[in-house]
Amino acid sequence: MCSPIPRNDWKDGKVPRNDASYGLWAKQIAEKEKVTFINLNEKMALEMEKSGEEKITGTYFYKKDHTHTSAKGAVLSASIIIEELKNSKNSLKNYILKNPKIVLPVKNKVFLIGDSTMPIMEIQMLWAGALCFLNTVTLPELK
């Protein structure tokens, strides 16, 4: 189980964590169910802070959407999930490929209408699964 990714919100060069709400609740459920917990929120926020707001916005998150990542952002979060699985006791780590090939979609204009609230965590978990189990990950073209 993972905590949700952080939003692309910044305050004094730092990304606010969600460890008092959604992230905490995910951790509590993982503990109760005795399953692996990956603090994706914290790990991804640290990576975002290393790169800085200017690079993150427009590269890993869409410029007008602080909630949903771009394809590169999905790869970043999936990569963190893979690294955390490798360092866990979870048996899924036995199925992670050593050098998966990642093919990003052709860049097209993306139009966002309102707050789509699409299930991005589900998409990112699918990409993480794909990175674990496939030789080649081809992200679909955005249309």
C-alpha cells in the first residue's frame, strides 16, 4: 500500500506532506492489514525538493494542474515504488526487472477541464506493476 503522491504545491522551497490525513490513513490501514507500506508521499516530495519547483512544474506535473502528474511524473513515482519494493520484505521484489525500457508517449497538447480527479494513483500503480513485470513499458499516446 502506498500513501498518495504529494501535490505540486510549494511553500518556502518545500512540498507540504499529507502525513496527517490521506498518508496517515494509508499507513494505518497497511499496519492493520499487515501489508507493505510505501510512504510515496514523503519519498516523492524529497525527490521533488531536490529538483526544485521550476523543474518539477511542467516536467513532472502539468503547469495548470497541481494534483495529476505527467507521464514523466508517473515514471518518477513508479520508480520510487520499485526502489522501495526492492528494499522491502515484500515478495513482489523477486519479479522486478533489472533494466526495464521506458518509452514515453509522443508529447501532444493536453487540455484539462476542471478538476478531473482521475484515479492517478491507480494509473501509477499500474505503471509500477508494468515496470516490475514487463521488459518494455510503452505509455499510450495522449490524445
